[in-house]
Amino acid sequence: MKAGEGPVWSAPIFTLDLLLPILDLGQETQWHTEGLSMWIAVVLAFAGWILATSVAVGAAAVLLRRN
């Protein structure tokens, strides 16, 4: 890839890409993190899976609620 042809860095979109495991916004695969940034990315990805699981469980509980 020539200089200037790669994707543009966007911190908010990169963060959303880590937090939303179902969606692929293309940022996580284009950028490689190192050091502390790598650990922050791991924590965000883990938090995203916890968030997605919590939303799925909550939606299932609402849909399956029996009165």
C-alpha cells in the first residue's frame, strides 16, 4: 500500500468496532495496537461481548416473560 492509500484513523469508530462484536466497521482489522493500547482494546472487546450478551439475555427475558 502506498502512503496515503490506507484507511483513515477514527478513534470513535475504532472504539465502536471493538465494543460491537456483531458489526464489522473495518477499523479493528486495519489497525494493530501495541502495549497499553492493545490491553485497552482487549478490555473494550471483552466489554462489548458482555454488553451483547446482556442485551440478548434481556431481550429474551422480555420476549419469554409469562404473566
